[in-house]
Amino acid sequence: MLGVKHLGYSWLVKLMFSENGGRVRSVLLRGHHGWGGGSRTQGADLTKYSKDAAYWDADIFLYGHVHRRQSDMISRLSLVGKTLVSKPKHMFICGTFLKTLSLTDDATYSEMAGYPPTPIGGVNITIRPTNKWVNIESDV
């Protein structure tokens, strides 16, 4: 849909929304395949990726690799035109389609490694332009 065959291992994309050729809102997305081993604690992967998010001027961060579906938000203030607005950084670990339990004699990789059960599926993100900036919501 973006007219790009492959964005690469890591990428930065700017989405622009306009209302009938009028007011424009832009949202920067940073994506990365992810790195490191999967963690066994609830916040370890979010902490790892939040360190990366500190170095990028983006609004939405998408990470993979760790086979988890999670989100977090980092508060920040910014200017839209001459108006000070809340523009939090939204972080998403995009989910997995790797099963953590096999119903046959063939154990999965994550089952053999002792990873905890995790929901199967990805993250759905909704971006809606507003008077001040945009609303960003997800199903995580």
C-alpha cells in the first residue's frame, strides 16, 4: 500500500493526513526487526526498545523479533504550529504467529526454550487526525 516492496531491516516513514486539501497532520513511524533474545519478564523487551526510541524523532515505534504483543507510551510535549500539544511516543512490539505449544509430538522452538504462552496475532493501530494533532490507538 505504501508503494514500497521492502522497507528493510529498519526504516523511517512519514505518513501525512489531510482534510479535503486543508489541514495536514504528519506522523513519523520507525520500524525495526528487533534484536536480542526474548525475555521472560513483562517489561524487559519494552525497556530494551525504549532505549532505542530515545534516539529517534518519531511518533510510532514498531519492533519485532521477540514474539510478544505489547505496547507502551512515552510522554512528551511538542509543537504543532504554534500550539504546545501532547505528542507521546507510542511503542509497539508487533506480536507473533509462532506457537508456544504444540499439540503433536513435534515440539515448537519456543516450547523447547521454555518461553511462556503468548497470544498469536499482530497489532492493529488506528491513527485519527484531530484539531490538535492525532489520536493513536491500538488493540493491545
